[in-house]
Amino acid sequence: MTHDGDRLVTAEADGEDQAVEAALRPRSLDEFIGQERVREQLSLVLRAARARGGTPDHVLLSGPPGLGKTTLSMIIAAEMGAPIRITSGPAIQHAGDLAAILSSLAEGEVLFLDEIHRMSRPAEEMLYMAMEDFRVDIIVGKGPGATAIPLELPPFTLVGATTRAGLLPPPLRDRFGFTGHMDFYAPAELERVLHRSARLLDVPVDAEGAAEIAGRSRGTPRIANRLLRRVRDYAQVRADGRINREVAALALDVYEVDACGLDRLDRAVLHALVTLFGGGPVGLSTLAVAVGEETETVEEVAEPFLVRSGMLARTPRGRVATAAAWRHLGLVAPPTAAGGQSGRRAQPGLFGDEGTAPGQGPDGAFG
């Protein structure tokens, strides 16, 4: 089975990523590459707060993992000359956990709350008052004799980060004074990221080598930096240590990351969808059985990028390979696949009479 942390192209950070990112992180908004609109808006918020001599409004950063939300939170603290406290939603399961953190904050301190959408409901409700009134009520005792003791908090700035902004309840979302959505990077921006990282890592890379890596990085700086390190290893062992287009392509072929950024699992899903099921539609469970993976792995690990790259479509009847998927596999797309929609059904006899897995309807609906 494939785990997201085992993939070279996952946007989630592992231990090595966290260690390297600490050295590669930009320290100011001027050094931060990409996200031009968010940078400009955030710069105005921070400069105005400094001019007033106060703390900035609470900041919510949303977007896929690996785009720099944690980095921006650290930059906010650095630009304000304030300390930063880092925690995450899953670590705060009780209101008391949050109260302990809030009560120990210094004036002007930045509290970075990663995965804020995963915070427990009691802690979330306590956060409402803390953000708005800089006060929390500590409950002492239980039952009818319980007493609420108000605790005043020094002004602070909460920076929340989420990959799923839609899961945040409106009362929490409305308490953020600034919301910035971070988008995937263009290849030219990733090339700038790679050149900066290469300088810091003392890795010689030319423009064509950086372009080759950027094109396979799924629009994500974290993936670009990870691929750079793997290409560096290849260049040191099998080349002269310098990274050009040929070395980068050969290295990433060894690591099974193709020219579009697809890895083994991505290609297995597309290959099964096209060769076994004629392009679909086919149900999720059936597709997962065909590639030997759990349904959650296919749905949460492989599909997001395949959908974003226009090679797979989710329809009410099941998963469908688009014309781009056929072309990527070097196959001729049938007329029904034009425009990203294929009307072919799963081939009969592969998973029962109608090509479906147990628990699915004959029309290949989602498993």
C-alpha cells in the first residue's frame, strides 16, 4: 500500500523536509517568492500596524499544503519584531489546552495555529472571545457550583492556517481581519525558488536544470525543494555534481517522477482507468481494487493532482479519464473522450457482470 509520506511528490512535510525548510525559509516579505497579491496585502496590514504601534489583525492563510503558510506566519512575527508560538489544531483537544497557551502569551506575540480546522469545538468557542475581546473565561468547578473567572489577555495576533477553509465555521472565519488564499506557483516562480534554494544548499544548477525540476514539481515549492535534493544526490553520484536539464531528467526518471509531475501511483490509476475500463466511468472502489490500493489512498493521495491537471474527472457516474490522460499515456483517445469526458462504461466481466466492485451500482457510481 502507498502512504502519502512515502511519495516524493507529496506536499506534506516529513522530518527531512522540516529540517531543510528551516534553513531555506525566507526571513522577510521581500525575500518571499510568489503569492504576489497576498504579499502585497499582507505588507499593507503589517506596515499599518507598525505605524499605529499596535498589533496586526488576526490573519487566516488558506490553501494547499507546501505553499508557504508556515513561512508567512514566521515572517509576520519577524516583520513585527515579535516572538512566535507555534501549535496546531489537532494538539488542542480541550478548552484547557488553549487556555494554557493563551494565558502565557506575551503582548504582541504571534500565535500560529496550523490546521486550525481540526481544533475541537470547545476550544474553538473559547477562541471566539479571545480573538475578539482578548479575554477568556476559565471555568472552575462542575455542575451548578461552577464559576467562570474572566482572564484578561494581552493583545496578540493569531495566524491560522488551513488546507480546508470550507470546514471553518463562519463565526471563526469572520473574526479574522485578513484572509489570504495561497495559489499554486507558476513554473517561472518555482524556478526562482529553486535557484534561491540551490544557492543556499551550494548546489550548482543552470537555468534549464531548474526549469526541468520546476516543471515536475506540481506548482508546490516544498515538492520543488525535495526534488532538488534528490537530483543533487544523483548529480553527485552519477554526474559531475552539476545539475542541467539532462541530469535533472535522468534523476527524476530514476525516482519515477515524469515530465508532468506524475509518480507511479498516479500513472497506475490512469493506466487502469484507460486500459481496463476504456476510460470510464468507473466507481472508486473498483478503481482502487484495480491498482491494489485502498479507496482512501486513491481518492485523497492520487486524485487531487490528476483532477487539477485535467487528466481525470469525477462525475456522478464515476471516475472518467480525459483526453489528456490518453495522450499522456501515449494512447489515442476515443472520440467520446474529447473535451475531458468519456462515455465508455467499464468493461464487463472484470469485476462482476457489470464491471463493478461489491457494493457499487451497475452504473459505476462512487464506491
